[in-house]
Amino acid sequence: MTDREPLLRLTGIRKRYGGVRALDGVDFEVRPGEVHALVGENGAGKSTLIKIVSGAETADEGTVTMAGRPLSAGDTSAALGVGIATVYQEPQLFAELSVAENIFVGRELRRGVLVDRSAQRRRAAGLLERLGLDPALADVRAADLPVAEQQLVSIAKAFSREAEVLILDEPSAILTDREISTLFGVIRSLREQGVGVLYVSHRLDELTVIADRVTVLRDGAVVAARPIGEVTVRQIVELMVGHAPATPAAGRAVPDGPAVLAVRGLSRRDRFEDISLSVRAGEVVALYGLVGSGTGPIARGLYGIEPADAGVIRVGGRDIRPRHPREAARAGIAMLPGNRKTQGVFASKSVGFNITVADLASLSRLGVWLDRARERSIAAGFIERIAIKAPGPATEVGMLSGGNQQKVVLARQLVERPEILLLEEPTQGVDVGAKDEIHELILGLADQGTAVLVVSSDLPEVLGIADRILVVRAGTIAAEFARGAAQADVLAAAAGDETTPADPTDLEAK
């Protein structure tokens, strides 16, 4: 690792959002020719730090310098102008433009006053080949590429800027092992050229392969900054979670009995492999994994959104292979989607419509007219039953808070009284109060005999409500924990390490 003066240096960075302290006096640096990993749990402050460096946010206090010169705050163009390029977790591309056009958008190669499309295609093809992609993709629309290839195009776009500091936010989360290997080869090449890389990842086992140093954030503050050779994955995990004890799920008696949902050997190519699990009536089982672990595709496979290629799903003793959500629903499975804004609510429609829309057949008269009185009655019942804070069934859903929108989507799943409730990120984007209410609802449904499978990347949530936790990593189930498991043990299994716990106080930053 190089001992040269830092290219990028952050000193005393503080940032608050209302009453929430996102960053508290953070010092951080990236040197020429090094890969500096930044890690921490969700909410530790990683994203805020990246936004400040890239100019998307302004720090309340502190300084950011690039090559010893102050960086203009809150100016993304200034950050790009001094050689800082950022690749975010979600591909930032224009869907209708070609790959070559995306790579050079806003700084097109020109011949006179005209855009030199041939030159752009040649340059783009070279960048794609460098990342292990087919050069012919330069002419393909971004919308026609798989998400993993879109991510690699975003990385190619950053490379094209000849950045001195490259920020990679969870770059491997949606890539295959082969694509990750290619990416690491490119990162090593950049390191040899003197480029500094800020590398953010939840996959801690990657760090020993690609990083030179690691900085650990916890609650917006730096708790450790060490050469990667001086810490193990387990020690990093311990530093991330600290000594705060996990809150175990409240003691609940789960009835004995056969599994309502039994899955054996479920697989889908390049998404998940050999998934086996079971959920009994009245039991809450959690599928927990870090970003890109494969939990989402597993949920969508169970519900027929991304049908499995192999394996068996048994519901109530009957084998099914849903190829469409309708088939899963007919078998007794209901699913709460992870993204309520794009998959869950009709924001301009009423609460009543949103709750009953999946069961319009039972509300129609003669297959033509909707029974509006029955729609209002069903919606009013759920508004009271699960405490949706809305004036009434006619209220537009878009006027409700995020937590109440989530309750509306949950109510829709309960209309047909499913045997199995599949919940993907049930409290994503809701406030603490709404989160507690939704957790109480989940446990209440389980107490009434519903088999509940929760898919979540929120570890405190999983520890708080699950009777059993199945840890998913790289599309397979890597470990299983009973209620009351230690937070560090679960996180270590998700990150790819199951060694003996270490004492983080030995490593904390002075």
C-alpha cells in the first residue's frame, strides 16, 4: 500500500438530518494507488459520506480536500471536474439511450459541431471489453441489458472519465462471481495506475481480496481504521455492531404441527440455488441477507414472479410450481412486495380501491358493476382492524404516510385470508413508530395461525420478530439460527465468516 499523501481527505465531517445525527466528526482519506474499504451497518453513515464526497450533499461541518485543494461543497460537477467519479449501487443510466450514448452523455465526443458517434462507439467498445463485456453492446439500449450488465456499464462510464478517485458503492451486489472477478482485475489495474478507490461493500469477505485498508463506521462515527491485514472478517463484524445486545423476539409458543409451507431444492439459474425451508402455522421464519444476497429473488420465485427452474414447493401438503402470482395466490400464498411505490400502491386511488383491488371478482355484480358499498365495508373493517390512520375508505392513498401506505398493502394481502404470508422488506422506508406497529401486526397474524415468511435485510427487525432465521448468502442458505441469536453471529454468517468472536475494543480507533 502506498504511503504517499492522500488524494482525498475528509476532516471532521458532521451532518444532521433534523434530529438524526448521520455523521459525527468523521476523518477519512484515500491515498493514490490504494483501495480503501468503508463498512458499517445500515444507517451507519456510509451513504451520507459518499454523497458529501460526490457533491450530492453538503456537510454541516468539516472539510473535504482533493489533492490538497478544498472541494466545493454540494457541487457534483465540481467533484467530477477534480477527478472524483461515483458508481452508485443502482445503475444511473438513461434507459432509452444506447450504452455508448450513456457513457458519454453530457460530454459527447465531437467532430466540429457534430457528435462523433463512431468515435464514441469505438471508445465505448474498448471500455466494455476491458470489463469483460461484448464490445457490440455499445449500440444496445441500456433498457435491454440485464441489471448486472447495466451496473458494469455504469462502471465503464466512470472509468471513461479517467478519475483519480473512484467511489464504488456496493459494486458487487448484483454481479455474478465471474463479473466480480473481472471487476477486481480492473480495480487492481487502476490501483497500479495510481487511482485511489473508495470501496463500500457489505460482503466483508471481499475486503481481504481487494482492499488495502478498512474504515468502520458505527452510528455516524469512525470506530476503527486499519490495514486490512490486521483485522479478520469477524473482528470487522464485531466493530460494526459494537456491544449493544440484540433484542430477541418476544417469547411465543409456536404450535407443533406439519409445515404449511415446505420448499425443497428450489433453484433458478444465476439467481438462487437449492433452497430448502419450512414454515409451520403460527411461525415467523425470516430470510435474512445483505444487499445482493438473493433473498428478493427467492421471495419472487416462491410467488411465481421469477419462476423457479427446479425444486418443489409444497403448500398444505400439495405440490405447486407457480409460474405466475395468480397461481401462488390460488394456492394460499399472499405476498407483500418490497417496493410499495412501484409494486404496491395505486397512489392516486382510494384506500378502499387499494385494499380490494386484488379481489374485484368477489365485489362485482353480474361481472360488470362493482359493489361499492361492499368495497367500503371491507376497507373500513381493515382500517379499524390494523389501525390504518386514514379518514376513511375514500381517502387517496398518496395522502397517507409511508407506514400507513404499507398497512394498506398488507390489508390487501389479507382480504382472501391466506394460509401463508410472504413479506418482502415489510418496514422498508417507514418511521420507527410505524415499524413497531407493523411488527405487532405480523406477530398478531402468526398468533392467529398464519404461516409468515419475512424477507428482510434489516437485522434488528429479523432478530426482533423471527422464531427462526435463515441466512442467505450468494443465493443459497448459509446458516440457520434460533430465536435469541447474537446479532454479530448472524451478521458474520451473512458476510461469509463464522469464526470465533473477537473483542472489538482491542481494535477501536483511538
